[in-house]
Amino acid sequence: MRRLNLKFPADGGMARQAGYGLMLLGVVLFASVLYLFTAAMDEVAYWDLRIASMDRRIQRETTPQVLSGPRGREIKQEIKKANAVMSEIDLPWQALFDSVEYAAGHEVALLSFQPDAASRTMRIGGMAKNIPAMLDFVAALEREPALQNAYLLKYEVKRDDPQRPVVFSLTASWA
């Protein structure tokens, strides 16, 4: 095997200077990265504060202010009316109309239809040719799947009319 002849510098000064240079370059790079990192963190903190302040401002602007006095009462009444309208819009109108129309037949004429969304009941006013037709209508309403608890509230036979129709009022609830 051959012998290796390695020659090291006698004093190592050049290698030491290169090491110090590399170490100084590393310190400078570390300081610049640290400076950039703190600058980026400061900017993130600034934008976080801006976003939080914008959120608070938007929250203040979109949150309704509670008014006192007569104007506040007016607004509360308007809100109640709007909620009542919304609850009536959400009624199962098609199912209710179909059930009442199907039960009515040819001997009953419907005169009024008043739903009450809060109690889920409705009042129906109508006119029948005779008492058995009126009772058949009430029984038919009771058989409808969308309706339940159909009750006759009052009726009156029109004696001044030669055909003697029956004017009635009833109530029913829906599921």
C-alpha cells in the first residue's frame, strides 16, 4: 500500500481566517433573518388589530340599536307584525286548501277561511243546502289527513230563504 503524503499548513492561519469569515457571515445572516421575522410579526400584529377593529365596527353597525320611547315601541310592534306575517307565510297553504276543497263537495259553499298560525287552528265559514250536507262536510273534514279536531261552532237556518240554507261556522286544527 502506498503511503499518503498529506501536508497541513504549518500555522493553520488561513483555515482559521476562513472559519472566522464563515462564522461572521452566519451571524450576519442570522441577524438579518431575525430582523425580517420580527418585522413580519409586527405586520401580522398590525393587520390583526385592523381586522379586529373592522369587525367591531361592522358589529356595531349591523346590530340593531334598542330605541327607547315611542319610536322603540313602534319598531317593536312592526317587528311583531312582521313575525306574524312570516308565520302565516310558512303555513301549509296548499294542503289546507286541498283538504277543505275536497271535503266541501257540491252542496257546501265556503264563505270564509281564517287560519291562526299561533294555535294552528282555522275558522271556516260556509253555507250548506241543508243540515245533513253541513254535517257531512264536518265529518269529511275530520277524515282529511291534514286536518283534525273539526268542530261545529254555530249554525243558523235561513228561514227567510225558500230553500232554507244553513249558514255555519266551524273550527279545525292541522298537524
